[in-house]
Amino acid sequence: MRRITKATAQAAVAAVGLSACLVVGASPAQAAVDDCKASFNGEDNLAQAVCSSGFGAYRVKSKCDSPNYPYQITIYGPWVNRYSGQAHPPYSNVDGDRYNCHIISAQVDV
């Protein structure tokens, strides 16, 4: 009787271990965009980001000087998706005037 209980317990432990391995192994592949560029135009108070190859999501992230506290804020454009083989990649744009601040830098947020 004792051997059946021990064998059953070992089988249960093995099943739990196998289930954990299957869950970990089933995670989706990470997407990666590449050849990304961010720019800003201080005169127009606009920033944009674009990724020319790869696939995945990205957005523009900008530092912005504000007349109110806190005196420097971070603003973001919308997330956009680039798909594999896409001829014209999408731009993520943000307008500093919308946040009552002046854009001083831009970078790509992946």
C-alpha cells in the first residue's frame, strides 16, 4: 500500500513539473523593431519616431520644458505597430503644444 502512495506522489510531482515546463516553453517570441530613428522640430514643436525594419510596437518619447511644475515633463506619442515586410512604416508623433510645453529631445520607446 505504501509503494502505491509513493508512486502516485512521484507521478503527481512529475506532472506538475512537466506542466510548468510547458507553460514556460509556450511564451510568444519577442518582436524586435530595428533601424529606429527619433527626431524633433523645435520650431514646430513636434517629435516623431519611425522604425524602418523588423516588426513590433514602438512610440516616440520626448522631454519637454514646461512653464509649470514640474518644469520638465516626458510626453509620449501613440504606440504604432510595424509589421514584417511593411513597405511604409508608421510614424508615432507627439505635439508639445498639446501639453503646453516645448520639446527639447526625442527618442524611440520600444
